[in-house]
Amino acid sequence: MFKSRRQGLSPQARGSCPDEDQRGMWASRMRINREKTIPYIFRKCEENGRLDNFAIAGGLKTGEQQGIYPFDDTDVYKILEAASCALTGRNDRTMEVYMDSVIVLIAGAQEEDGYLYTARTNKSERLRRWFGNERWEKLNGAMNSTTQGIFMRLLLPIFWPQAKGIFLMLH
């Protein structure tokens, strides 16, 4: 139904991604983001266990939920969104392959019915006070619904500019 950016997707349909035709200072800032900042943030997500949380939820790794907050998943969603925007109209096979590997981790972390909230899936006892014993039990402060909303916001810039269909297979 939708064409990728490479096939002429209109800029209005790209969600919050900045215009790739920026010149001057913004062009250099966008290049620095793409080449330095985004890879650095991905490394920090690895170092701080944010990606491990998805691997644990997906059964690829054993261990305890990392991080001090149950909504640390959103950092991964936000950097994927930024990376997707940075790649709009660009070819960076290394970043695309890395992003695909993170997307596969996220897909594997979903519960059977599509639910995705690693702190709960990983049964983190030390964080349980944030989210309770049942799904959606503590909507005040748990960030459960906010985490899901940030995940959904991620879909537009990833799917459209990069023509990625894997997120469409997520429940």
C-alpha cells in the first residue's frame, strides 16, 4: 500500500523524521548523529542491558531484568526511531543490519498475544511495585501504556523510510 522513501514516499508521510534535504549546519548535525551519536547510544543500550532485557524476554538469554526502571524499553524504541530517520534516503548497510538485529530481539520478546513490556515478561520482582501483579494493573506511574505508545510511534519511521516489513508481523 505504501511506498518506501526510496520509491517516492511523500515527506508528509514520514512521521517525525526531519527533511533529508537539509543543508548547512543541520546537514552536518544530521551526519554527526548518523555516524557518531546513534551508534554511541546503541552501544550504551548494550552496555546498560537494555537489549539484554529483550533477549531475556525472548528466551535467548537468562538473567535478571537490567536497569532501574521498568520502562527502559523505550530507550531502545527511541534510538531505533532516530536511526531510521537518520537513514532516510541514505544507504548504510551496517546500521540497517544492526537495526534489523534489534528488531528481531524486540519481536522475539513479545508474549504470545503480542504483549510487550520486558520488566513484566521477565518477572522482575524488584520492579514489580511499578507494574503490579497483573497486566495493566498499575497504569499510574508504571508507564505500561506509555511504553506501548512509544513502540507504536516507532513503526512509522522504521517501516516507511526503510521499507521494513518485520514490524508488520508483530502482533
